[in-house]
Amino acid sequence: MALTGRAALVAALASVPVGVWDPSWTGILAVNAPLAVACACDFALAAPVRRLGLTRSGDTSARLGETADVTLTVSNPSGRPLRARLRDAWPPSSWQPGTETAASRQNLTVPAGERRRVTTRLRPTRRGDRHADRVTIRSYGPLGLLTRQGTHRVPWTVRVLPPFTSRKHLPSKLSRLRELDGRTSVLTRGEGTEFDSLREYVPGDDTRSIDWRATARHSTVAVRTWRPERDRHILLVLDTGRTSARRVGDAPRLDAAMDAALLLAALASRAGDRVDLLAYDRRVRALLQGRTAGDVLPSLVNAMATLEPELVETDARGLAATTLRSAPRRSLVVLFTTLDAAPIEEGLLPVLPQLTQRHTVLVASVADPHVSRMAQARGHTDAVYDAAAAAQAQSERRHIADQLRRHGVTVVDATPDELPPALADAYLELKAAGRL
């Protein structure tokens, strides 16, 4: 087996008699002329790097936590075979920690005039767009003594989408929706619901649903059945200010809010309602309007992929004004924001009457499960102090929630895992009560 690179040079120098050794490079080449010739021939026989043709194909999107395969096609137009080591560079967040070296570096052999494909498997750890960096190729000669090296830029972008882990709750919420919609034997009635049909009275029915005219025409008591109104407008408002950057578990609050928003959007679109999106802090970060029921969820996922929390204080007046412009008719406005005292009391509460006067407002907030664990801690002095601080924080959140409710706002405050189903239930309750 032929030695390569430094190992071959060391072996050749070791074979030189001690009395003939010349430490200068001139001496080395003089006494090792065959090695110098071999290196020159090896370098000349290495396939040129800059003449290679590189193209990409493969996945352009993937959900966070899943893999994306990007294929690199290497064409060798030269008359020499390519024996190379290839590095396909991507941003560090494109890989799981510690796996970049193994995933991005591959050996490659391409015969003269042919092409080969190599696949790089990405597993991104953050949402957003991941752009391919340079492709570095080191071409070896037959002996592996010297190499040619060069870089190519082969653009490619993989968009990392929100994971939408709450979709597991969708079947149960759709079952409840079918009940509200009158597709099963359970029928509900609300002030804003639409008349559906008549059926025979059964014990337990609301007597207010009895249709006396129909009853007079038949020998049995007839009651009206109702179904929730369709084609309501729902505006999802994501607060992307500094409070959304606080990490809850392994992700920012904004990510948990997105997950809840996606479940609500999927449920509402199945219910026949129109869903729009507004992301705002001091300016509009995303605005999505007028999507059809079949297109709303993919559009929302794509729009949310590149959203990041901004380390600025949210302009509550600007948010309210933009919300009113985005929803000129009566709508359900679902505001994903914090329940911290300062942003609510100084920012949202002064402008809240502008929203509640025209719209039904629901505030959804992500609670930190760590605070709940702290509140239950006991056993030593530090734990007791932590529990007292956590209890005070929970009390402040309840106080803020009560203030919002006094303004006619529905409040959903839950941990990241509990927020999506709790928000979906709140939507269904509003729908059943005819408040949409």
C-alpha cells in the first residue's frame, strides 16, 4: 500500500544515508530526485478542481427536527479521474451538535468524463432559511503525495418550517367541531348560531328550542337544531417583541405561540372560517390575508418559518391600529402575547377598548412550567424562597388576566404543551356560544 503525503516524504528521507544528509530543501530534492519526480507526476495527474461542474437538487424545506437531503452532482469534464475529499459547508445550525464533520465531509471518485452524486443530510436545529456555503474539493493524484484544492459556490436554500407538534390534537378537536356543526347526534344552540333543521323533542332538550308552529302542525313536539355560523373572520396576531424572545424550555415563547396558532388555524379552516395572520412589534413582520381553506395552513407555516423575536418593546398603539386596518369587519382577534404586568398595563390596556369595541378579543399567553415547579418546591431555604417568588409571579399573572377579563377579553394562559388544545377549546366554546 503506497504511503501518501507527509508519510511518504518521511519514509524517503529516512532511507538517506547519514553522511549524505543535507537539511536544506535543495539537498532533500538532490538526494531524493525520484521522490520529487513522483510528486510532480502525482500533482500533474490529479484532476483539476476548478473545471469541475457542480449542481444541486433535493429538498427545499423541512420541518424543524426532521432531516433534509440535498444532493450535489459533480461532473468531471477532464481526461483524468477525480479522487477527492469533498466538504459541503452549511451554517452550524444545519446539524445536530457534534455531527457536522461526519455529515459534511465525504470521499468522492469520478471517472474522466462522468459525473457522480453525493448527498448531504441536514438536520437543522433552528427555524428559518439555511443557505449553502462553499463546496471545498481536495483532488488527489494516484499516489496521494500532492493535492489540488479549490472551492465552488453552489447556491441552495433549505427553509426550516415550524414543527407543528400540536397537530396530534387536531382529530379530537375536529370531532368536537363536528358535534357543534350538527353532524352527530349532539346538537348545540347559541345566540349567534344558524337554524339547521327540525327534529322530535327528547327529554333534556332546551325548551327554548321548541318550534311551536311546527309542533301545531304535527302530533309530536318539534325542536329546532342549530349549527355554528360559518365564514367568520379570525385574525391571529403574533407579538414578536422582546417578551416573545424569552425561552420557555428549549425554545422561545414565540415558537410555542406559533404551534398554538397553527392548531387553531387548522381547526378554524375546517370549520369554514377565514384565517389571517399578523406578526408585529414596531412594524409589520408578516401579514397574510385572503388565503383559501386549503392553502391557509401551508401559507402560515411558510410565513412563520423566518419569524424571529425582536429585542424591542412592542408598540401597542401601532399593533392596535394595524389590527383594526387588517380586520375592518367584526372578527375574532387572537393576540399571542405575554401576561407580564408592565407590557399589559402600560401598553395593551390603554388601547384595548379600541379592539373590544369592534372585535371579539382572545389573549393567549405562554406560561413557564418551570415557575409551577418552583412554586411547589420545598425542603430547604433556597427552595422556599424560590416557591415564594414563583407564587408571587403566578399571582401577578392571575391579576393581569382578571383585568383583561373585566374588559371582555377571553384569556388562555397555559404551558407550551397545554396551550394549543386549551386555545382550540376556547375557540370552540366561543363558537358554540354564538360569539363569533
